[in-house]
Amino acid sequence: MVSGNSKRDDGLQLADMIAGAIMSFAPGEDTGCYSTFVKKSEPAYFFKQALIQDIALSTLLRRARSHGQFPMNNLPSTHIQSILNASIPLFRFATGPLYNDNVSKPNVCDFAFGNPHEMPVAGFADALQKWSVPQNKDWFAYKRSEPEAQHVVAQSLRAWRGIEFEPNDIFLTNGAFAALTVALGAILDAGDEVIFNSPPWFFYEQLILAQHAKPVRVRVNAETFDLDLDALDAAITNKTRAIIVNSPNNPTGKMYPVQTLRGLADILEKHSARNGREIFLLSDEAYSRIIFDGRGFTSPTSFYPYSFLIYTYGKTLLTPGQRIGYIALPPNMPQETRAALNPAIFISQLVTGYAFPNALLQHALGDLDKLSIDIEHLQHKRDWLVRELSAMGYQVHSPEGTFYLLPRSPIANDWTFAEKLAAQNIIVLPGQVVEMPGYFRLSLTANDAMITRALAGFAHAIHV
Amino acid sequence: MVSGNSKRDDGLQLADMIAGAIMSFAPGEDTGCYSTFVKKSEPAYFFKQALIQDIALSTLLRRARSHGQFPMNNLPSTHIQSILNASIPLFRFATGPLYNDNVSKPNVCDFAFGNPHEMPVAGFADALQKWSVPQNKDWFAYKRSEPEAQHVVAQSLRAWRGIEFEPNDIFLTNGAFAALTVALGAILDAGDEVIFNSPPWFFYEQLILAQHAKPVRVRVNAETFDLDLDALDAAITNKTRAIIVNSPNNPTGKMYPVQTLRGLADILEKHSARNGREIFLLSDEAYSRIIFDGRGFTSPTSFYPYSFLIYTYGKTLLTPGQRIGYIALPPNMPQETRAALNPAIFISQLVTGYAFPNALLQHALGDLDKLSIDIEHLQHKRDWLVRELSAMGYQVHSPEGTFYLLPRSPIANDWTFAEKLAAQNIIVLPGQVVEMPGYFRLSLTANDAMITRALAGFAHAIHV
């Protein structure tokens, strides 16, 4: 039996288990181990080299070793190992000392993740309490996509987007994570290719691998952060089944313009016709209500009918532990395609571990849809930080939406710069974790007091 | 755009979409279509022949056709089509007229599924309301398996099973559906084989297919409903990676005895040694707290260390729309195996659409774990129905646990007999839907009034 590990904190537990998994994959010396590991993995991406040069992983491994936690065997399947491999950059940060040795310090200024740093939005708990009272015997019975919740979403999209989605075409899910999983599961065969744009959200690659499909990474334009249409055009093959687009984008804050989206639609139509089957556009619109400066949002689904609109309430409400989101098929998708996708999505939802939202959240959705965090306040924090950081000499653009700022790291190694900031009691996400080496990411969900406290530290770090 | 489908009831919508999917797979004449479909599918099982002879499917297809809902293309992937194929027996019932034309009738006696027919258990809504009040800024933030919830489960298993599970080895999931998905995802490579016992729960085959693995069905003993150890022994190959055991079993109500479980462990150990890798035992213990006559429960995990204990609160609380359950790795599993499984399960949980339970349910788990539906009342309903049905001439055994009775159909075709009962305003599940042709399943979650009303109808149906 394992000794008293249960008393250790959660971060350390996770650090140990991930480190154990890495070791199990390629036992050997610390640094050598990781080099071996990278060679064995997917084609090395530009950002992985930075990791190898870094010693933080060996620190992590030593820590795990000191706890005597080393499995002697590989992970139980090569499949799950491949998914772990794709997760290493994130796990290395999330389970390593840079984050875990600092996050619990007093007065830490935590900009690492899009986590809440204030109490939940007013009205959220009230809605849960109100709808916890059962109104009939079926109140907490098995739920699929409840007609009332489908109606709330269709009405919401009509009010907000001006498009008449059919309630039938709304699939309620456990947030966007589940919506993406379900969408991919509904359309992919083993060996199909799925394109995603880099920098990406943390888990696109893993979700594609989980379906036994092939992830294909395409970089956005390095200057404008816009989609690189030529590169996308070149990346599509006769095995391409889907492309994932995230607008506004985490981590760049870029909202793709109408012209780009029209160009993307043309490319997808051309290749779909050539391939004799549709390439689906999975539009991850998690941040589509987190938009600044009064800008309108143009959905990537607007110009291409074979689209899945994917949304989660987890960002708008900043309650990602209560999971509700959806897939919506747009009304300009041909009826026969929607009719074929409808059962496919339903069945995919079943075999994604019954990925329907909890009954309570579906009952409460009419109330929850009306709530939001304070976007003006978020915009104020964006302006405040952009102004202050720029004045200090940081190169930082002003994002059009999302929770994130993405300043350039003043030194080439963003991990090292993040360590400098950590010495100032400031936690940021090194850019290499989100495939943006040479940058660092700040979450605007940090509270005002954190920002106030952090300014001197940001000013200090750029000059040492 | 689809016309006013949104106004149709949910059952009809689903009927249409499934029927459309079947048609899309093999367009043609109704009966011919289904024959073609069966030939194209997995090796025909004994129970599928019964379906082909039946005309109910063509009724379903005609209904869908009359709504003009026919996709012209196949489902978007052959993978999702294979999962749909395995779901046909259930969908044929759940979306067809035998269920849907009757379930909303006044005074219907609905024994079809393990759904609630009384108001939720006292204390459940109170617990949700109490724990909806945020106690800190992280109350509804991203949750993995929360340490407090892991502790509740470990304490609960200690009190109830007398085994000291490590909190670290508890993985909280969105119910047992997600726990099974996550467990399979953690251990399987494409082409691995997974054995399950027939009659099975509705979705084992689909969950195995979803992992690109091969389902292998082994019948239980037709007389005793006990596991057929010789058949299991013969079914294991060098590709077998796991076996799913469900005790007490839905639909037979059988609780596998210690001697059987010891024999199973011997077989698994023998083949694991021969194969040079462990065959994992996935023990679906959803009904392990729904046991009658003061019997103790012996977990199938007790005798075989390479086991996953899988549990859901959805049965004990009869609130399957609020999804919380878990995987527990037993303390007799070697430490290095647990250390290797730990990250595999964690990652599998991520790519199962973030299959962690909602924050609220994890906060409330200490309270929820103490609640239960009234098992004595359930036992009373079992005794009442067994006594009355037996007196009428039905052959029915008394189940040791679960929600279900499984009487023999007085006529060979259980679907036809279910239609006779439907004419008496009684809905039951034809045995062929759960791979038990010649039987029908009754859920004891029906309320007392339903049972009282149904007795005359049961008596009438056996004599016409």
C-alpha cells in the first residue's frame, strides 16, 4: 500500500503522478530521459526544443523520485501515452515548481490561468438554489438535451446573433471541452486529419488524438495573429475531416475578421468539393461574449454552412466547475446534413460518458443565460495593464477579446522570465506552454488588488 | 431550414433521427433495409434475428418517412455508425411506438426503465441548496477530483466495505457512464479486446467500440444467471485487455457468489501471466447498495488486484440527472500499477470531455453519501410483485439486488407480449432489448399506485 500520500497537497500529487508517467515511458537519467521521450513522441515542434534545454523538468523528476513514486512499467496503453505526450508542456507548468511553489504564497499575484479571483457572479448561487427545488418526479431523472434548455439557447442566439437556430439543432453538453469531444467523436474515423491553429487552446491536440485521428498544426501569422490562409490551404489533404478555429483566440485575443473568415470558407468549400466530402469547421466560441470596445462578434460559422458552433457558459459566468455549454448546428447547414449529424452527435454524446449537463444546470439555464461577469471591468483591467506594461517598456498588444494579455518576454527564454516574475511574487504562464515561446500570458481574471501589487514587480523584472 | 419540428415531442424527434440514421445506412425497402443492415453489422447475435422478424421497425421507419426526414448520406463516420448499430435494440424500443405511444397515457403503469416515479429523496435538494452558497472564490472554479470528495469516498468505502482505499486512488467522475468510459480510455489500444457478460447493461458494447477496441460477448449461465467461467476462460485471447463484470447484475438481479469471483480471479491471473500483461477487471457496482434480504455485498474486486471499482450515486439516490460517481483502485493493486494508472486515468478523464463531476456535487458529497432511496420499500415492491405474478402463473425469480424483475414471457416473442401488456396500459421492457429474448424486464422504481393498478392487467395478459 502507498504510504500517507493522501495528506500531500493536490499539486504535488499531480506532479508526482505525471513525473512518474514520464519516467515510466523512458526510464533513465533525468535529462536524458526527457530527450529520449521527445524523440519518441510526435514530430518535434519548434517549442519543444526549449523544454529540453530547460532543467525544470529534471527538478520535477527529482522531486517525484524523492517520494519514491516510480512505476516500473509503461502507461497501460500506447494510446494514452500519446495523449500524455501532447500534454507535457502544460503539465510541466501546472504540476511543476514554477506554479506550485508559488501559487499559495501570501499576496501572490496569480495571472496564470483563467480562474476566478473574486467571488462568483451575483445571482449564480441564487439560480442554483432556486432550481434545486424539484417541481416534479422527473426533476433529477436522466436528462438529454432538455427542450426547455434548447429553447433558451436558440432564443439567446437569436437575440445575440440575429440568427434563427432551430432548438432541435442545439445539443447541450458539459461545457465546451465536452462539446469539442462530442463533435470530434461524431465525425471522425481513425486516421482522419484535423487541423488546428497554433497557438491553440491546451487540449485540441489531445482531443484529436483521443479519437485516433491525426492532429495537424498550422501557425497563425506571426505579426497579425490572423489565420494564415495560405498555410491552411496547403495543409488540407484528402484525409482532412475538420478544422478547429477559436475566435476570439486564447491566447492571442485575436478576433478573426470577416475577410479572413470568408477566405477560410472559400478554401474549405474548394477542398470539400475536391475531396467529395465535407470538411467540418468546429468553431470554438468560448470567449464570444468576452469582447471589448463595443465590437461586434462575427462567428466563423457565418460563412461556411458545414459548421459546429461550440460554446460554454464557463467563461461568461467564470464558473468553469459547473459545466454547461453546447453545440449548435447553424440553420444554413443543409437539412440532410443536419439530419445525418443529429443522431451522430447524440450517440457521440452517449459514448463520451453521457456528456449532457446536469439536470440542475439545464433547469437553471434561462436564468444563467442572463448573467455575466463584468466585461467593462475586465476591459478596464486590460487597459490598465496594457498602459502600465507599455510604459515600463513591455511590448504588448491590446486584445480584442478573451481573458488574456500576451506580452513579449523581454528575454528570449520566456520560462526564465516567468521565474524572474515569480521572484516578484507574480505568476504568469510562460509562452512556450501555449506554443508562443518568447511571450508570456496574463489572465485578466486577476483581481484589482493583484494588479496593483504586481506593477512594481513587473517594472523590476524588466530591468534585471 | 427544417420546418416546425421544434414543436414535436422529444420522443418523436429522437425516433425520427434514429430512423433517419438507419435509413441512411441502407436505403431501400423497409424490411429489406433492415435485413441488409443486420448483415452489414457485427456478427449477428442470437437476439437480432427476433428483430428482423418483427414489423415494429418498419412502423418506425414509415413514421419517420411520413415526416420527410430522410438524410441522403450516410452518417458522417463509419465509426459512429458502428456505435449506432450496437444501439439499435435499445433505440428501437426507446424511440419507437411501443414506448412512446404509451408512456404519456393517463394512469399508465410504467415499468420500462430505472427512472424515478416518486419525488426525489428527502434531503437531496437541501444538500444542493446548502452547498450552492460559495464559501470562497474557487467554489465554482475548475475542479478535478477534489481532495474532500476523495476523502468522503474513501471513508464511505471503509465504513461500508471494510477496505482502506487510498483517497489518491479515488477518481470522481460524471457517474458510472463516465467512469466506464474513462477506465476503458485509460487502458485500451485500438484492437484490444474487452469481454462483457450478456445480458449486459445497455452501453458496454458501444463504449468499447468508441475506444476502437473489440467487444467480446459471453453469455451467463442460462439457468443460474451466474458467470459462465468456462466460456470466459475460452473467450480470453492474447488481445484481451479487460473484462466488465456487473454485480448485482442489470437485468438479472444476480449477485455473483464468492466462489464464482474466486474462479474468475484464477482465470484472469492465468491468462494475464500467459499474455505477459494484466487483464483488468472493470467492476460495475452501480447497484451495490441496492441489495435485498440483508445480504452482504462481495465486490468482484475483492479477489483480483488489477481491478477498477466503478460506482455511481445515480442509483442509490435515484437522481441520474445529477451525475456523480467514481473509479476506485483497490489497495491490494500493486503500487507501481496504481502509479502507472493514476496519470492514465487522469488524462483519460480530460479527453472524455473533462468528465469530472460538477463542483456543487463534489462539495455536497459528504451529505449525499448519507442519503438513499428506501431500500426496504423497494424490497417490499419486489416481494409484492413476485408473489402476485407467480400466483398469476408467471415464472419469475426473486432478484438479490438492483431495480429489476425479469419474468419469463408467457409467449416466445417478448416484444409481442410487451404489446399485450401495453394494451393493458402497462409498459415493460421486452427482454430482447437487453439480450434476454423470452423474458421481460420490470423496474421496481414504479410506484405503489402503478403496481396496484397493473395487477389486473398482468393477470389479463397472461390469459389472452
